[in-house]
Amino acid sequence: MPQSRMARGDYCSFNKAVEHLGDRWSLLIVRDLFLSGGLGFNALADGLPGISRSVLAARLRKLQDLGIVEREGEPGPGRARGYRLTFAGRELQPLLEHLRGWAERFVPEDPAMIERDPGIVLAWLARRVDPRHGPHRRAVIEFELRGTSMPRSWFVVERGQPASICVEDPMLPAERYVFVSSDVRSIDRLARGLTSWATAVAEGSIEVAGEPSLTRSVGTWLSAATGRHALEVA
């Protein structure tokens, strides 16, 4: 795009876009709704560590007012109405993909940040769990992040559902657990798609134990960062 046009005709358009979508959370909400096809309020909150429920509610109202997000139709039995992207919201997909690619190429990783707040890395990894390939029966991945202030965390995974992050043991039967021990930088590499589950386990950067039928399946639960799932890593 010529510089003169960028400086003159497009200023107001860019200014409006930044004003409405330039806060910390709006594009993350859009990204999560794009990946899932639609989520309820609680599922959105679970996937955005650090956001308060009041801020999430305010951002959703604003995105609805902008015509980017809408409420789903009538819910099924026992299910509350969720949120989904409108046509205008789905049109943001190329922007999100370009931002992700630009960040991976030009924004350096901050080792101090991931060690200071390992919950962010686990949130990135949770988004890589593909609901289409999860276990038919609910299972738990228990993480021991060595050398961090967050020594234990749990993912609850089940086919057809996004992974849920728990800060307390969900207390499922012992045979439904996979135990993962690693340092946070190795988990970060896995979450960013810089290594695969099989490679990390083979080289010993991730140690895994538990029911063999589950430990053998974890790699299939994690989606590749291609196609629809290319936005899974922040």
C-alpha cells in the first residue's frame, strides 16, 4: 500500500479499528470463538487466564454492539446459550493469522515471563488440545512444572469438549490420569508447535506416566498448528 494512502485515506479506518479492538482481550476472544465455532461464557473465561468475569462480560457486550459476536440460537437441554462470530467476526481470520505469524517471526520469547507466569503457557497448550481427538471418557493430564511457582495444574480433556484448566485436582479415578513432569520451557516449545509430543517424550524433556492406553494417546489429542488450528498458539 503506498505510503501517501496509508497516511491520508486510511488513518480514520485504522484509528477506529485500534480503538475498538486494540485492548488486551478483544482479539483473544475473537480467536477463541473462531477456533471453537462457539463457546459459552464459562468456557471463554477458562481459556483466558487473567481476565475477570466483569471484563469478559464487558468485552462481549462491546463485540456484540460492533456486530462481531452474536449469541447462539436456542441452546440444547442443560446447555446455556453461547457466543459465536458473525460474518464480520469471521472476516478477522486473516488478520489473526498474520499477527500470529508476525509475532512468531519478529517478537522474541521472554523466558522470564513464562517462568514468572507459567499459567500462560498452559493456557496456550490447552488450546492445542483438539476436541475431535480427545478421549471418549473424561481424562486428566496432571502437570508438574519443575522450578516454578505453579508446581501442579490439571487439564480435564474429553472428546467434543475444549480442554479445561483446573487449579485443584478434579479427583477422577486414578486410572483416568496422565502424569506429566517437565520444565516450563519444554512445555512452551510444545505449546508453540516448535516440537512434537513424541519428540519431547523421546528426548526426555517431557516425562510421562500413567495408564498406558492414555499415555500412548496424548500425542493424538494435541492438534498440529496448521489449517483451522493455526491460531491455537498465542
